[in-house]
Amino acid sequence: MTRNTIRVLLIDDHPTVLVGLECVLNAASDIVVVGAERDGEQGIESFLRLAPDVVVLDLSMPGEDGLQVMHRIHAHAPNATVLVLTSSSDDDTVVTVIQSGAAGYVLKDSDPFEVVSAVRAAARGDIPIDARVTKSLLRNDGVLPHDALDLTPRERDVLHLVRLGLANKQIASRLGISETTVKSHLGSAFQRIGVNDRTSAALWAQRHLPHASMRST
């Protein structure tokens, strides 16, 4: 296993799905499945023991559902990358999951290469969202408010780069400012546009700042 290998933990109550996912992901040269669990409790224990780069999580499971498991994972590790892989495309479910801090939302009937791509995207800080559920997010005012509410030019710059999937350190380097300043702009921007997390901010920017251009520093 190389330093750049993406370590993945699978949590899904269907053994056939687990076997299939494990085969698909392990076939990728840069991904290795380090654990596969069939219930939330075991999944959380494995997460704490293995510290994977990405958790691929089913939503519908007996006992604790996927959303509850994700909340518990984030309680232990707020920055954990949890990619939801589910059969549900229900509007309310999509919005709730993204608002709760999921790093992406992929449907189970996606092609294998799309799942592999989603894992890679989530690992590098992007937000892979199945195109078939994106409209659910764009329709929901709770995730994507209509007005920019007088964002400053620099807040727009930062949100634009968040939309592109850049981490704070990369944003700081791109804009020629400190990471502390980036965090300050993000905090202010979150308040202005009415979101509480990076994923929702990126989705907001996807709709409202699709053609944003960078200001010279």
C-alpha cells in the first residue's frame, strides 16, 4: 500500500453489495478496502480502529440507519469523509443527508466506474453528487438560498474555490492569504448565505457562482 492509496471502509447490511463494492474498489490501483461491516455499530468500531480516508455508507440498515451512523462518526471525527451510497433518490432524504455533512451522494445503480470516481473525488475533498439528485438540492431553499446577501468580493473568491473542491490550504495559496484568513472569510460567508457546512456552501456556490472569476491579489 502506497502513501497515496485511498483507504476505504464499507458499511452496508447487504452482503452481496459489500462483496461487489469490495471487488470494484480493490480493482482500482489507488484504492484499498480496509474494512467491510454489515451494521452501524460494527462500522463505527471499525472506523475508530482503522481511521479510513473514506467511509462508504448505506442509508437503509436495520437498527441505526445510515444517517444516525454518520452523525456518530462525525461526533468522533468532525472532518471524517462519509460518502453515502444508497438506492434512495427521495428529495427530502437527499437534502437531509447533505445538510448533515455527507461528503457526497451516489446511487447504488450507478456504474462501477462512477462509484470509483466518487470515492476518489470525496478523498480529495470534492463533493460527488449523482446528477439525478442534484435538482433536489437546487430546489431546496434550506440548502441553497436565493440571494447572495451582499457577499464581499473576497468571500465570493473563497466560495468559488470551495465549489472547485480546494482545501483551505490550497485556497490560501491561490489567493495569497493565510489559512486563518480563509477560515474567517468562510465563517462570514456561511452566515451570509445561511449554511452550516462546507458541502452546503459548495452546492450554493454551484448554483449562484457558476461563472465566478478570480480577482487579482
